[in-house]
Amino acid sequence: MNWDEFNTYQASLWEKVVNMRDTKGKEYAHSGDRFGNFNRLSSELEMSNLKVAWVYLKKHLDSIVSYINNEEVYSVEPIEGRFVDAITYLTLMAGMAQEKEWQK
């Protein structure tokens, strides 16, 4: 893949991440609080919302590691979807960390 091809692919990937934010994010949050689903589970399990997000992220990272090791996907979702999910969770976690900094 040359530089231009990668730049085009990366832009396409980022568009999918943004689309995920605008669709599933609204579906899961159930409120004006962007981290609503993480905060509810955080409260139920008495752990930080970052730890809850880490558990969700880790599931996708495990799938990516499986792909790296076996070069095979075992679900109907293409491996790219796992990367999009992981990027999405990382951006959510960055937002949670930033929110904590603002609250100091």
C-alpha cells in the first residue's frame, strides 16, 4: 500500500469510527451523558467507567490478537470492524480521562 492509498484508507476508516459514534453511541448512552452506559455499569459494579470501557475494548483486542495469530476471522463481521470498534473505545476512553482532568 503506498502513501496515497493508505491516506485514503485511513480517511475511510476514520469515517466509520465517526459513524459508529453517531449511531451506536446514541443507542447505548440512553441520555445526554455520552458515557451514560459506562457510568451506569460503573456504578453497578463499583469500578471506574474507564475500567468498564477497558473490558469492552479488551474483547475487541482479543479478537484482533486472534486474527494476528491465526490470520482468520471466526465471525461474520470483517476484521476491520474490530479495528473500528477498538479505535472507537480508545477515543471514548480518552474522553473519559479528559472529563476526569476537567473535574480536578
